[in-house]
Amino acid sequence: MKLIFLMIIAYLAGSVNFAILLFRILGKGDPRNGFSGNAGTTNVYRMAGPHWAALVLVLDVGRAVLVALLAQWALTPGQVPWTGLALVLGNRYPCFHGFQGGKGVANYLGFTAALTPAGAAVACLAWVAAYLVRRVPFIASFVMIAVLAIATVIELGWRPAAIIGTAFTALFIVYNHKKNIEALREKKSGPETPEADAGEED
């Protein structure tokens, strides 16, 4: 029951989309109506600039850190990753914003950073390296998510429940990028696909 209760809390916390709220405060409409239509950090960067994008990133990561710390305090190590999955679900399908949100990358980074700061640091370096090689943000994020998942499983002692919860979370984030993957494939096969959508990230 404690796990279910904390997963509900994590989902509700993830459902608070800071990009959408920020745009309402700034009178800029809805970030889901511009560029890729994603309510995430990259779209905020394109529509409002780097400072507002940085603020959204800090808020997303900070919220995720708090959820992770709460999960660590209240749950067993094997249960902790499942609250991370609920957090990402809330970010992707926010009940407060018509079930259309971001893709969960920043939230998962913050959640994992609370569990293993060193693993999160290595994952960020992996993102930079992958981006320098491919120049596509979501591909770099896939590399980062893989490192975060491995670091999480190691930190939680390779417990089966932790492995399964972590795997579900990582695969769900990859699934959230299916449009990016399809756009990149179309871009390689023809010149008409918009580059912006292929590189969109959260």
C-alpha cells in the first residue's frame, strides 16, 4: 500500500508541467502549440529562450529529486524505481494538462541524481559525448538514459524488482520518442522532413 500511495504522489507531482505553467504566466500561450508540440525544455528553449528553458529544467530536476528522496526514505530499494516510473508517467500524461506533457528525460535525470549523483554525472558526460558525435539531442538522451538505468540498478544492488522497474522506465522514455525516431528515419530517406521535430527533446 505504501508503494501504491507514493506512486500516486509521484504521478501527481509529475503531472505539474512547469513549461505549460511558465508559458501561461508569461502570456506566451501553450508550448504544445509551437515547433514540435512538446511541453519540454527544448521547446521552451526554442520558444522563450535559454533562461526560461534553464528554469524549467531546474524545476523539473528539483521536483524529481524530492520525489526520489521521499521514495528512498519510505520504500525498500527494490520499490524505489517504480516511483520514478510513476513520475515519468505523470510528466508524459499529466492529469492537470489534458494528458499531454513532456517526455520525462529531465525528470528521470533528477530522480536518478538523487539515488546516485556520480552515476548522473557520468550520464550527463555521456550525453555531451553522444551529442558531439551525432548532433541529435534525443539520441544523446538515449545514451544518457541507458547510463542512468545502469547506475540506478548498480546503486540499488541489482535487486530484481529494481531492475524491472528501471527497465520499464527507460523503455517508456524511449517509447515517448517514437515520433522523433520516425522523423529521423524519414529525414534520412527524404529531404522534406522537418529537422526540428527529429531533434526535439525534454
